[in-house]
Amino acid sequence: MHFDIVHAANPRYRGGTSSALRAELKAAKRFGLTCALLPFVGRSDQLVGPFEPRTGRLIDELGMVWLTGDDVATCDILFANHPQVFERMPDRPVRVRPDRVVCVLHHPPFDGAWVPQYDLGVVDRNLARLFGAPVYFAPVGPKVRTQFESLIGKKPNILPRDLFSMIDMSEWKPRQRPAPEGTATVGRHSRPDPLKWPDSREDLLAAYPDKRHLTIKALGGIPPEFQPWLGSNWQLLPFSEDGGASEFLSSLDFYVYFHSRQWVEAFGIGIAEAMASGVVTILDPSYETLFEDGAVYTEAGGTSEVIERLLSSPQAFAQQSATGRNLVEAKFSLAIYQKRMAELYGALELQPIPALKAAKSSRTGQKRQSGADAGQNSEKACRITARRRILFVATNGIGLGHITRLMAIAERMSSDVEPIFVTRSAGSSLISQRGHATDYIPWPVKIGVTDNSWNQVYAQELLAAIESFDIAAVVFDGTYPFPGLLDVAAVRPDLAWIWVRRAMWRAGHELKAELQSCFDMIIEPGELAHDEDYGPTQSMPGPITVVGPILLKEPGNFLPRADVALRLGLDPRKFTAAIQLGSRRNYSYDNLPELIMKELLGRGVQLVQIDNPLARPPDFEVPGTIRRTFYPIADYFGAIDLMITNAGYNSFHECIYGGVPAIFVPNESPEMDDQHLRATYAYASGLGLRLRASEFSRVKSMVDLATSEDFRQEMRRRAARLDFDDGAVAAARAIEQLVFSVRANRPLHESLART
């Protein structure tokens, strides 16, 4: 399996590095080079997140071949993108064999105070030993090259030409608005990092003047400690998931970029994007070597004079706007790729490839046939890998939420993954019934042992399962990771450890931040009421991977009403209500269920009493009800006109997103999540009704409302307006992105399995 080029990169990076990678992948496709991606998890002191969203989508859109290092692949050039990704060695070989390795220096070796940002020698050795090929370094701009050339002693190989970051001009439309007169909008976009901004209040106000005829916009915000410095003419705008830079730049007249003296911008892709959008760009003179006549150069104190001069001359403004875009088109657009790659092959003393020669007269070029072609033409990324096993570990919950969420994720995994379950939930048989390999380990109370002894034995059992099945990752869903699990995580850091952690904790619940350090990734299932979440998970440090609601059944994908009626012995023509209040093992609803059922039966409602698989048989019988036990309930929603259920994560979101009118009776036991808050949010939003266990006097009026046509129609109308983003798909994707990446984010001694 041979490719022209392979990009080894961390697709999780935001900002300029991810923009540059996307441009490289697009250009390779356009000019007919066979190209593959080798995802890495590089140096990181935080939790690992999913791929940058636009990069992840592009990988699928291009049908990018995704290497994991399992199988042998060869290539002419392997681009190692960003040196910090390769500061540490992985704990296993990567079987990609390039003729040459080019490390693209997206970050300078030193900051403005000449403090090292990484060790070039270590990066050089790691790449040479990891891939067994000569290593060359490619600065992305003159500032990086200047630092590189100032090194004393033996220097790594440096290419003769800078490998500028590229811009896809189709993403940046030319300016349509006339030149500003009298007033203007000045802006910039960057992370709210102090190093990305001027060092002092004086410098900040000089670069971004506090004048009534100027509006200052900052996309991405500004460091909080700088906000007292801002003038009254500022607008701070947050990044959207897709950045929103194109729309933002189209609203500007001037792009002004000054930063801390301690910061060294390796390239400045945001600057190039502004120029490509026809925004007149004002920069520090240190950028002139790179951006030439595409920008106007001055010290921060001269910004106001430059703006006023161009405001007074619409012709000069229009000329500078066009000059900036033309400069980007000529120097940084995808059109330069074919020439640049031909020069690179020559500099590396490699035979030129037919695709580059053919591309001279064609925008797309002629694709050279190779073993990669099938993957390049697919609609989704094609992983070249051995199948990997992932162990799904569910704690013993009061209900079925933990195992349900894990099954939802496991069943959205690709065919590259084999899911295996280990659970201490008594609902393990439900997992087996859905065709999953399952091992049940009863929890301490069930078998009458102490917590300490149980955790010791559990750790041994879990470790044995991991080693027997050659597990690549462990996905845990539970409120608290228990000691036996953490003990195994400590001795098997070579695995990927993922915690699926539900939100909506009560404020009084304790959550130690250090628990997060035991995991590589934390996934938080989406909550309808997330705006009102006030629990401890909201203040936890680190990048949590928040996805949409994780549901086993896709909303609306129910069995037909006639089929459900036949299975349950119902009359499909009659109004049907169903009641299921969870396992009722830790919370007593007293006589409330009986009162609700009698009210419903008194109205001629066909009533199904659904017994939770984990619940003890109820100690009461209500004549006229139909009793059934089945799972998952959402399969049968097609024949249910009203649900009476608790406000647990699964039941709550299944009903609302499925458009099933419901009375939510929250389980308010102190150890539970905040079901009362969840139910109240639905009540206030017109998406459900709320009835607390103590509210006997409200049963009649609540049943009257729940059975009314007006309530049920309005609830369905509002539910239909909700956008459903399948969190199970997103979670499965994020986990696979971690599992099928080369992990080199820890020192080698910290990533080794221990006995």
C-alpha cells in the first residue's frame, strides 16, 4: 500500500494549524496526489477531545484514507505537522515507511523571550527512529526560519524554501462593500490568550483606538484581565463551533493585529484570511518579509494615523484591499501547491511523480492509481487497521441509564470496533439480549461482601478481561469511578480510558477534580436543561467533550401502533397511557402511582403498567390495567399517547425528543441527579408536566391537563421544533478518533502497562 504523501498530525488542534492541515488535504485531492492521514495525539496536559469539527468533516468528505500504524504502508513524503506532536515516542511501532520525513514547523522553537518551546533535537531523533527515514524541517514562515538559523552547533536539516500555510480562496469571498467613509469597523480574531494581545493598556488602546467613529470587534474574546482596558467602542464575540471567521471578516474594514512581545507568530493564518477577504490589514513591521505589500505596516502607536489616512481616500483603501487579496492568491492559495510540491520533491532528491506533471494543465490533475484509490473515493474516511475491542463498563445504577447509554454508543460504533461489556448491573441480561458479549460481576451488597474486598477482586477480574480480550480502550459510564476501576486504570495507562459522565448533578454532591486525571477523555451526554445546570460538573477543569443527547433509540423510530397493540394486547383505537416509575429501589412514591392510575382508568383510558426489569414486584394491583415488562420502552412509543415516568436521563429525553406527552414524577432521593430541576424545566418549556411525589392534591388536575387534546398537540408541536443531534453517534466517533490515533501525549515511562 503506497501513497504519494502521508500527513501525520493531531487533528484536534484548533486555529491556524488545523486550517493549514485542511488546506493541505484539499490541495492533495485537487492535484491528484494519493494522500493518507496518520492521526496522532501529541503532547497534552489536558483531557483529549475529538477532532476539530471542520477537520473531521473534511476527512469524511474527501474519503481520506486513515492509517493507524497497524499495517505496513509506504509513502514518498511523510509530513509531520507541528513539532510538539512528536516530542514523545508512542509505546508501539508505527508501520509507515516513508522515503523522507518533513517536519512542518507550525510553532517557533523559541518565544519572544527566547524561552524554548520544544527540543528540536528530540523531535528530530524521535521522527528518525519512529519512521526510519531522513528528517528535514520546514519553517512555515521567515520568523521561524530566522530562529532556526540562529541555533549554534549542529543543526537539523532545514529545507531551502519555507512551506507557507495555504488558504483555500473559495472560503474567503472578495470584499463587496464600498470603501468606508467617516466611520469604520476594526477587528481581529484569535484565542483570548494574553500572549496574543499587546502587553500594556497603552499599547492596546494605541492599536485599537477608543474613538467614536471606530467600532472595534474581537472574535474569540479577550483575556478577562484585559477587559478593564477596553474602550466603549468594543464588541466581544465568541467563536462558533465552525469559527465563523468568514462571516466575521466580511463585517470588517480594517484588520489590526498586534500581540505580546513574548509571542512569535509562526505564520499568521488569520492575517492571510483577512487579506483574502479584502480587509485592509495593519501589522507590526516584523511581518513585512512574509506579507510584503499585502498589508500596511506600523508600530501600534501609528495605527490611528493609518486608519485615518485610508478613511480619507476611498481609492487608496480599495487599492490596498485588492493588493492584499492578490498577494494571498499568488503566494498562499491552493494554486501554488503543484509548483511547491514539485520543488519539494526536487529538494528531497525524490523522483517527480506523474500527478504533479499532469496537474500543470489541469485544476484537478490526473490521479495516479494506487492501492489507496478505493478509500479516496468513499464517502467516509477509510481506516486501514486491525479490528479493535473496546470494553464498556457500566456501574450498578438505580435504573438502567448507565447500560442504556453505553449500548447506544456501542451500537453506533463502526465495524472496526468489537464492543464487549462488563457490568455490575443486574440488567446485564438486557445487554446480552441485544447481542453483546457480556460479563456480569454482582456488586458488593448483592453478594454480601465488603467494598474493599469486592474492589480488590473486581480489579483482578477487570484486568483479566482486558488482557484476555486484548482490549484497546475502556469506556465507563457511572456517577463515580469506583476504586477497583481506578486501580486498573493506574496500571494500564497504555489503554484509552473514557468516562461517560452525566451532567445535572446536585450542587451538594462532591466531585474531586483529580478523578478526571485518571481518564483520557470525558464525554458529557447532552441535556435539554443544560442552561440551568448548576452542579459541580460545570466547574470542572479541562476540555470536556459535550455531545448531544445519548439515546438508545433514534427519536421517532418507533414500532407501528398496530404492531405494538398486537404485541401488548391493546386496542389500537383507544387512548393509551403507560406508567413506569423506574426501579423504585431508593425512593418511595407512596400512593401516588395508584392515585394516578385510578384517575386515568376513571376516564376510560387504556392503561399499561410497565414493570421495570430491575424493580421488585409492586405491592399493589389496580384492576383494569395491563401489566407488561419490556425494554426498551421507546420501541413501543408508537402506541402510547401519554407516559407517566420519572425524570431520569433516558426516560426524560426519550419522551421529549420522541414527542411523547408525559407527566414527569422526579425521583428526589438525595444521591440522584437533579430530576426535579429537569422536570421543572420541561414543565416551564411546555414539553411535559411535573408532578412531585408529595403532590397528591394535584393528581386530578394534572391528569385532566395531560389527557387534554390541547396539551398533547402543543407538546408535540414544541417537541417537533427541537433539533436532535445524535449524541451516541458523536460519542462513538470521538472514542474511535482517540482509539485509532497514535498516542504520544505522555512521556513513555508514564504510558507503559505495569504489573
